[in-house]
Amino acid sequence: MTELSNWILKIFGWKLIGDFPPLKKFVVIIVPHTTNWDFVLGILVKSAKNVNINFIGKEALFKAPWGVLFRKLGGSPIKRESNHNQVDQIVSLINSKDEFRLAVAPEGTRSNVEKWRTGFYWIAKGANIPIVMVAFDMRNREVRLSEPFYTTDNKNLDFEFMHKNFGSMPFVVGN
């Protein structure tokens, strides 16, 4: 699968810059998230790099007929109702596994937004794992991967660092 994914990326002119760290757990943030094709590109990248990357999705995605496919691709369902603390759910999921690399879009949507949401940050802090930033540069057909970033006790400085080094949108810290 690795060779096929690399071949597909090469045929379509994509270049992968950097590598995922050899760690069993981390949060991957992918920016920008503007289209459903980001999912396909992400699957190709994780396969080309031969690394298991997980994702979460609303429970409805994991029902028949697509549930089997999404689980096979590394997905886990999560309750998204407001009375469920999603960060705690995800931290518990990560802590229950020997290996879990979670991919999320900090924008929280495919629509244009003015700020990143902060759930990924609190997940990384709660699970005591680093953040790996991935940029999808559609214009240059590049996927850039960062070194692991370990959060500090200063959320604003952490977000400023992530934005300056990997962000693609105006810097505003969300909730």
C-alpha cells in the first residue's frame, strides 16, 4: 500500500516534506481543512508514510454501510452532543490504547473560519502528548510535516508559535 500511495501522490504532483515522528502517540493537526478531498489526501499521506493515524467522527458515520470502512481506516466514533465532554472522551480513548495518533482539523469545519478551535490543544495537554502540524499546500501540491511540538503552560504563546510556524490563517485563539 505504501508504494501505491506514493505512486498516486507522485502521479498527481504531490511532494511530501518531513516525516512523522517515531512516537506511538501524538495529535496531528491538519491545516487548512477546506474540502472533503483533505480526507483522501490524508489517507494517502498516512499510507505513503506507512504510519497509522487515527481520526474521530460523529457516531452516525460509523453505522452501516460505511462504519466498517471508517474503522478500518483508523476511525473511532464519538458522541458529539453538548452534554458529553469530548476532550475527556478523546483523552480517555488515547490513554486506553498503546498506540494512537489522532488527526484533527483545528478549524473544526471545512468552511472559512477566523480562528482555530482549541480542542486538539487540550487533548494533547490532557494526554500529555505532542502536536505534529501538517500543512496541505494545495497551490504548490506539498504536504509539510513538522517536528513534534510539546505544549507549555502558556496557551497563547503556544498558539502563536503554531501559527507562525505552520498556520495558514489569521492568528486568533478560539475557545
